[in-house]
Amino acid sequence: MDKFVNHYDELEVTRNASDLVIKAAYKVLCQTFHPDKFKGSKEEAERKMKLVNAAYAILSNPDKREEHDREIDEHNAKTEHQSEKHQYHEFDEQTEQQYQRR
């Protein structure tokens, strides 16, 4: 299954991160990937900065963040539904508990 990359992933924060944590993560990533400071290629730094800036623009705005959270929930619900369709055998109680821990 493909991993759904969202703006929280881009800023390397959890979904329940506070505004203060999001801002701090943004600042750290800006310093890390600033084209004048980044050890890699300038193109890679610019690409990463675009992603970080876009993520911060969404997550720093309460309305846009709420909409983004809804999109994540919809994606997760769709993915969960699809994975349920692929379970063709029944698990006994012990096996089911092990499966849920993964």
C-alpha cells in the first residue's frame, strides 16, 4: 500500500502538533534546506523548500488545516475500506490481535 504523504509528514510533525510545534518545525526545516546552507544540490533544496512552505501555509491556517485533516480522514477511510475487501479468510481471536498490533 502506498503511503499517503501529507503536510504533517512534510513538516515532520504529528497530526496533533500544536501551532507552536508546527512553527518551530517549519523554522528548523527552513534553516536545514535553505539553498545557501544545504549540503546537497540547489535543486533539491529548492524542491524541499517548496514542499515545506506549502505545508506550513496549510497547517498554519486553522481553516485550511481543518480541511486538510478531513482529506486525510477521507483517504484513511477509503484505504481502510479497500483493505477490508482484501481479507478473504477469517482470523481466530489471537491472530486478529496480532494483526491489529502491526
